[in-house]
Amino acid sequence: MSQNSNDGDKRSARERLRAERERDKAAERRRRQFKVGAVVVGVLAVATAVGATVAGLGREEAGSQSAKPVTVGQRSAPAKLTVYEDFRCPACGQFENAFRSTVKSLQRAGKLKAEYHLVTLIDGNMGGRGSREAANAALCARDKGKFAEYHDVLYQNQPSEQKDAFADTGRLIRLAGKVDGLVDASFKECVTSGRHEAQVKRSDEAFRESGHQGTPTVLLDGKNVYGDQSNPLTPDRLRKLVEAKS
């Protein structure tokens, strides 16, 4: 064999060795890149999952918070009256005007707290927006610690449901003038801007999902005490039921 052939064979062997080394290095680079990419993807997936969970909790908390009722009375009271009401609803006005003094007396004695869920049933059934506007205004009064007083004023001055007079925010503000210290610039802005309309909507949706059929729905510690026409609730009977829990 000639020297030239030997030299060519040596060069070919060295070239093959270099090529194999380059392939090994390239393969090792790809393995490292794959590991790094997998770690990044995993971190992003975890971060995305955590972010979605936190966002979900935030939405759930916000939703449940905005659908919460307005509580009147001592939170430690042994009995709880749950009331689903619509400010346009004539039957709700009848209930409030008949039971107001009894409920307030039991609240002052620390025996009863009332939780009010604001509903817009009449708006949906008859058209208009008075239920929504009045509920928003009542929540504006709540912001100033005047919910109970304004709630009573609205029912004491309730128009017929056909007129939808509570759709007039000017009327709602004028009625608020009957509550000492309620009307100021912030209250007016809250009423006219519909600041709490989203909360009112969620409260109404919660009522519709509750399975209750109409307003007023009145529960005492979770039991419907107002819907039985064969044994109608009276203020005196409500007092006895509450005092039995004290």
C-alpha cells in the first residue's frame, strides 16, 4: 500500500472522528435545550394554574360578597329573619308596613336580626326599572349607614307598581330627604350613576337561583313562615316564634 493511501485513510479516520464528536456535541446541546424548555414550560404551567386559581377565588369572593344581603340588627341575635323583597312589590309593602314595629322592637331587644335580599322581580315581569333604581338607592343609603331608615321611607311612600315611579332617581333623592343626614353630593352621585346596579343584579340572580317563587319571601332561621295562607303569619305570632328562640 502506498504512503498516499495511508495518509488518505488517516485523514478519513480523523474526519469521521470529528464528525462523530460534532454529532455528539449537537445531541448534547439538544438534550440541554429540551430540559431547559421543559422546566420553563412546567413553571409557566404552574404559574398559569396558580393565577387561574387565584383569579377564580377572587371572582368567587367578589361575587359572593356582592350578593350578600344587608343585615339590620345585632349580628349576635339568636334569631334571623331573611327577607327577599322588591321595592315595587305591593305585597312587600304590605308585609313591611304590617310587621315593621314588631321587627324593630325585636331588633332593639337584641333578639332578632334581619337580612334583606333586594330583588327586581317586578321590573322583569312588568317592565321598567324602578325596582333596580330603588334597590341601588337603598344600597347607597347603606353606604352611609342609613339603610334601615331609607328602606322604611321607600315602603311608606311606595307608588303603585304600574306607575314605576321609583325609576325617577330625582324622586328617590327627594324621598331620601326624609332621612336625617342622608342626602349629600356622594349619595346623589351614587343614586344617579347606578353605582350598585351590578350588586343588585347579582342579588336578583341569587334569588332566582334559590328556588323561591315570589316576593316577599320571609324565612325565620331558614324556615318559610310567611307563605302558608292556611296559617298566616301575624306580628304577634312572629314575636312568639322569635322569643321562643331567645
